[in-house]
Amino acid sequence: MSPIHHARRWLWLLLAYVALGLGIIGVFLPGLPTTPFVLLAAFAAARGSKRLHDRLLAHRTFGPMIREWQATGAVNRRAKYWAIGMMAASSVIMFATAPKWWMAGIGTGIMAVVGLWLWLRPEPQAA
């Protein structure tokens, strides 16, 4: 394995672990999304560590979400509701605490675009 390939593999692995850590923190911290970070972790792990990627796919909670995304780009309705609900709550918090209204407006606008994109994603087919 060439040194460049080896370094690239370690960078993918580092990204996978950082994204996974942020995703896990997002479970407990409102405003920090879990799903996108877990999906990013799976994407990076597939390029940096087959073992980590396999563990993520086999995970009881994260595995189904990752497999659905990889197969069809689908997000289940419950995850959509939670994500959009958390974005709405975060928006309210931002408007209540931001020093300038436009700061909260920019964040809310970004979340609205992401929420619309997420809502328009297909849902997994019933098994």
C-alpha cells in the first residue's frame, strides 16, 4: 500500500469517527442532527475501514437507517418528523436568543431548505 493511499485511508477513518461522535452527541443535544452525521460516518467508513462500516451496518439502531439510505436514498417518516421537529425547536430557540433577528433568520432559512429536502426524500418500502 502506498503512503498516499495509507494516509487517505486514515483520513477517511478519522472523518468516520468524528462524524459518528457528532452523531452520537446529536442524540442528546437538540439542534445537532444525528442522521446526517451517522450517514456521513458510514460513507467515510466504507472508504477507510471495512470493519467499522460492517459494525455500523450491523448496529441495531443505526444499521437500518444506513442500509435504507444506501439502497434507495430513503428516510423513514419517524426520522423526518424528529429531524424537522428538532429544527423547528432550534429555530424558536435561535429567535429567542440571537442578538440580531437576521442571525436567527439565516439559520432558520437553512434549516427550512434542509427540512424541505428531507421531507421530499422517499420513504422505505414496507417489508
